[in-house]
Amino acid sequence: MDREYAQPLDVEALARGVHMSAGHLSRQFRLAYGESPYAYLMTRRIERAMTLLRRGDLSVTEVCFAVGCASLGTFSTRFTELVGMTPSEYRRGAETGLEGLPSLVVKSVTRPIRNREATAGGGK
């Protein structure tokens, strides 16, 4: 999922690849990562979208489709949940303040917070 984040999620195919049922894979995935395979994939997509929005050469709609989301509404809702602002607001804010920083620092500072991390961190 990390490499092929733009592809549709096929839990059945993933489960076949590790010789499990889809339900068992989903339960084991949730135990290991604290979220469903779909939520994990959406987090990866939003991370990539953040990078593309900082780059600034694609519209929000183009970024949405580039990361594998089929619905701009779903993309915007999930982006806002994870990042705390809309994709357009993020793009405007990214235009200032991160220039010249090493990419590793930018990635660390801008990483979205998943629901379980926000809860564990005292509701950041």
C-alpha cells in the first residue's frame, strides 16, 4: 500500500497474497496498525497529496486524482480530518515558511496525524 497508494484498495487480493481471508486480514491489520487498511491507505494518499500541494504545480483536483482518490469531496474531507485544514488552505500556507528546509525536516513537520495518534497525544 505504501508504494502503490494511487491504486484502488483490494483487500481481497491483499488477503489472498498472504493466505488469509479478507476479514482476518482486516482484523490483523487493525491490531498491527491501529486502523483499517482503508484508513491507512488514505493516510498515505494524504501524505503524498501534501507533498504535491507544497510543490504547487497541480490544482487541488489534479492532486486528488494523482494520489488515487476518485472523489474530490472524500479527498477534501479526509485531508481536513488528518491535516486540520482544507487542501486549499494547506497549499496557501505551504507557500511560506518551508523554503530552504531539508526535505527530511519538511516531511517530519508536515506529517499528518492519524486519529489514534491524536488521541494518544492528548487531542492535538
